[in-house]
Amino acid sequence: MKKLTEALESDVGMKTKTYGRDDTQGRKTKTALWNYVGNDITGAVARTEKVAGTFEQLLGGEVYHYHSKVIMKEARTGGAHLWHQDYGYWYENGCMYPNMGTVWIAVDKADRGNGCLKIIPGSHKAGRVDHIRMGDQAGADLERVTQLEKALGLFHVEINPGDALFFHCNILHRSDQNSSDRRRWAFLVAYNRADNNPVYKHHHPQYTPLNKLPNAAILECSTATDLTGKGFFSLDKDFSLASLNTKA
């Protein structure tokens, strides 16, 4: 984790590529998102057997890198993420099947005090929930969310640096604002199954073969801040958000 954290914290690295999404409550959370693994430590993590290989087992087939991002929920100012499914965005991108998922890796300790992730366990089995645009985010139908929470409960993902959560793209999740004096950063990698190639060209990549690496590649990687070829995202190119209806 030391290598990854130092790379993310570098003043010449990901911090130069951030944008913010309005949380409808007056705050934003900084995010840097990129489409291709590149040659740096973040790409090494995304390509390892322990990460990419685990998702191939979970999704039942070859996967490719859909995107990675670092979410920088800063102390006292970090914004919320509304209830949503990742597939609420990705369906709009032309991904026809929910054969997708994300690994959420804690850079800092995440707990209820600094806006940890909250999930509804088992909600992925309910299928895709309708989403509408709320500010700069896609929000899930709250009536359906409420009913699923009543049936399945709520789980706070309180984890330590280096811990990882692998979750399906239809899991309902959110996080609150960070009003504590502690930041809450996380590194996320999203994967799509190779046979689920999006039918639309959009702001994330079509199928691109992923050259997996042995787990030892993380320790061997000496490249921290090479951003060459990573294909960073900008909010004005958000195909999925533009496709959603806006809350009245």
C-alpha cells in the first residue's frame, strides 16, 4: 500500500487530473478517473492475478479493464455519493449485460465517521433499478432502494488501508459526506467481461485485452507517476449521465 499511496498523493500525479461531482447537498468529492492501465503502480495493481484474476473467477470469464479511479473524500469538505448501482451508469453506455464489477481498495481507514461505503447486501439479485440524474450524479429510484433496504438490511463497509471489497455492478451503494477531520481516499478498479463489449462507443473503452501480471509485479514496479496513455476522463464527456432524465 505504501507505493500506491505515495503515487496517489504525488503533486504531479493523479491530483492534477481531478474533477468533482455535485452531491445535491452543496459539496463535491474529488475524483480522478482513467480508462487504460498504463505503466504505473495503479496499472500494476489492476493487472495482477489477485485483483483481475479474482474478478475473472467472480464473473465467470475473461475480463478487461473498464476504468480505474481514485476518490478523494477530503476532511470536512468531502461530498456524498447518492444511492446508485454502477450498472445504473454503465447500462447507459451500451453494456448490455451486468457482467461487470468493481474492487474498492481503502487507501485510508474508512468508517462511519468519515463517510465509509454503505451497501445493501444481496441487492444485486434484484436486477437493475431505474436511475435519474440528480445534480452531477445518477441516483437510484429511492422508493425501490427503501424497499430493498427493509428486506435486506444495510451494511457499513468499515475497513482499514489495503483492505478490498469486490462487488457486483448491481449492488446498491452510497456514502455520506465527510465532516470529520480525517480524509477518506479509495482506489477503485472496474472490470467488464470480455464478451460484454459495449454496443455504443462512449467515454470508457471497448474490449481491450488485459495482460495480467503476477502479484509480485506490485513490489517490482518502480513507476509511480507516469500518466502516459491512461486516457483521463473529464466530466463534460459523461455519456451515461447525459442519457439520464433529470429529477423534476
